[in-house]
Amino acid sequence: MRLNKVGTGLRQAMNGRWPRQLCNAAFVGLFLVTGCGFSETDRQRDRDENATNPAGLPANRRGLSPVTKGTSFAAVTAEEGRAAEVGRDILLAGGNATDAAVAMYFALAVTLPSAASLGASGACVVHNEKTKKAEAFVFPPIAAPGGVRGTPFSVPGGVRAITLMHVRHGQLRWEQTVSPAERLARFGFPVSRALARDLQAGGALLGGDSEARRILGSAGEGSSLVQPELATVLGGIRQRGGAEFFQGALARTFSEQVSQAGGSLPVDTLRNTIPISAAPQSVSQYRSRVYVAPAPAAGAAALAGWNGAAPSGGTPADSGGFAGFAAVDSKGGAAACELSMGQLFGARVMVPGSGILLGSPNPEAASVSPLIIANPGNGEFTFAGAGGGGPGAAQATGFVAREVIDNDKNLATVLANRRAQGGFVNAIACPSGLRGKPEACRTGADPAGAGLSTLATE
């Protein structure tokens, strides 16, 4: 296992050559110009555009059915529907599975902050069909130096991990993967059943935090939720790269905002909290490998499920502060992530001026692991999944993978029959291989949850 520092090298990797810098500068300039002098008609037009086209697809790529038949297969699944739609549209725009996962990570921070805020910890696994290798990215819960009003919280490490994941495995421009989430936060979106359920179950827990009450207090299913402060943060990340959040001006601002709230999060702490990037923990499955997140994440629990140990516990009533999502592209690349706030709404503290809910560093926060099955010999893909609903989701994901891939059961049937015992599972499965028999591939969101799975094929 090795630690990868994301510093000057990351900035170079993200900025690239002069033409890309000029393109980025032009994009930022256009954003700044169009952000000024908007009429209400202009704003309504953008709201309508955001509602029908969350990923900002060009006109010639819109109007495609989310479920189409063809000789190829690509799909996404996520704990919340709007985020899944963003991931689907990224695939349709030419992105790979990693691009879609990155976009869903940022979208979930907007649409399901109760389980997937930018303050969440988590783990991702990527299968790169070009190198035929897998890589894990773990951002564990690490307690900040000083809690807010006596409440401990985790150092936000997800943006850094996701940035590194995109540098290593993404192919779209960075701003294309962040802008859909920024649009959702800036112009609003209808509150989904997933978020409404969490608010109903745990909204009262936010009563002690005035900022959280101001942003989320009146949100109900179907109502429009606008988060301008979070949009500003995402805009900075989009324009200046992920490094801006942990070592740039945005990091300094965020540190000051935490201090004003009564906590302690020095910029040096943000800068020195480095995600783990390493080979995943794995076991053999005939010619393939079962990849899970390495320690301190809960890969061992996912493998216990893979070995046939059904998770204990009943059907979750809400996200429990855990969310999973996965993406597979038509070439066989795959990416899956599970995020954790430690508990529903995390530390139950929203940093003023940022729109970011902080995660809780409790012991259960590290109980996350997605699972991917792929063949390191030919790069063939067979399964990708991740769960939500509680700390048992990693084991539940392993159990579902075993039932579908080793026991040759239908994915939808397995998800329905298990009734989300131990946690929700969202998965994509190609039992005969994506290249070998794409028509046999399936994607599914746990029917006991409130997520969405959808195809992204033309």
C-alpha cells in the first residue's frame, strides 16, 4: 500500500498544455460574463435547461431514451435518481465509467447531502479496461483537530481522492464532470424521495444547527432546493481544479468558515490529509478477480458476503448516512464508490457560507467498500456494485455479487428477494462478460431503496 500526495504534479496533470489552459480561461471568462446581468427570463431558461438536461449535453445528443437496445452496453446506478441521470448523461457525452462516477460523486453532494456531502468519507474501486488493472481510492474518516461546538467531525478528503481518481482514469475535461452538480446547486432541483425520506427520518437532528435548518429545513419531496453557497464552492472546484479545495484559496476560506463556526480545521490539515491509492484487496473468481477496498475500508466485510455470509439486520428505512453508486462504460471500464457520513446527516453541522455538511468520524464511518469483478487477463468486466442504508451495505454487496455471478441468479430477482437485509445494494452485472454477451447485462437499484439504475446506450 502506498500513499500518493496530490500537489504540484496534480496541478500539472490537470492543467496540461497551454491550449487546455486557454480553453479553461475562456470557459471561466464566459461563465463570469454570463453570470452577470441575468434577467429573470434568462434565469428561468437556465432552470428549465437544468431540469431537462442536467449534464449540459449539446443539442445533437439530447432526446435519447434512457433505456435503449443495441449491441453495446453502458449503465449507471446510484442511491439517488438525479445523480444517476447525471452519470448516464456523462456516458452519453463520451465520458468513461470514471468520468460518470466523478460526476455522480459531486451530484450526490448536492442531491443527497444526508449521506454523500463533500464532507463524507468513503472508498472507490476503478477497473481500467485499457491497463486491465484495478485501483482503489480510500479516504477514511479522520477526526479534525477541533470539533464544532464540541461535536467532532471528519476532515473532508473526498474531493482530493476523486480528483486523483479522475487524473488517473478519467478522459473528459474536469469541468465537464463537475458542472452538472454546480448547475443543480445553483438553479435548484426537485427534492427526491431519497432525500425527503432522510429529512423525514433525521431532519429533527439538524435542529441545533441554524445553517442546516436554513438550507434544508423547508425541503420536502418535490419542492425545489437551491443551494447557492454550495454552488459557489463547486464553481471554484470546477474552474480551478480539485486541488483548490485542499490547498488553494478555497481551502483557506473553508478553514476560516470552520473557525467562525467554532471548530478547528487548519489549511495544513486539509493539505496533509492524503487519500490512499493502492491495489485493491482481491480474491480469485475463476479467471477473474473480485476487487474490494483495502483497509481501513471494509473490503473484508464485502469478501465475507462474497463467501456466502448474508448480512444481518433488517431493511433500512433511510440511507443511514451511507450511499453507493457505480458506472460501467461500453468498453468495459467500471467504477464504483461507497460514501459514508458516519450516520444520518453526519456530524449534523453545516459550515456557514459553504453549504457543506460535515461527516462524523465515528467507528462505523469506515464500514464502506464497493466491489468490482473483472478479468485482469483480457480486461473483461462482469460486476460492479456498492451499497447504502448502513454499515452492513458492503457485506450485502458481496452477497449479491455471489448470488448473481457465482450462483447464476437474475440480478433483479436477487435484489427483490433479499429485501435489502443489512443495506441497499445498487449493482451492474454482466454474468457472461460485457464484451462476450452484452445483451445479458443488467443494471439494478435496490427496490427497497429510493435510487435509480439506467442504461446509457444509443
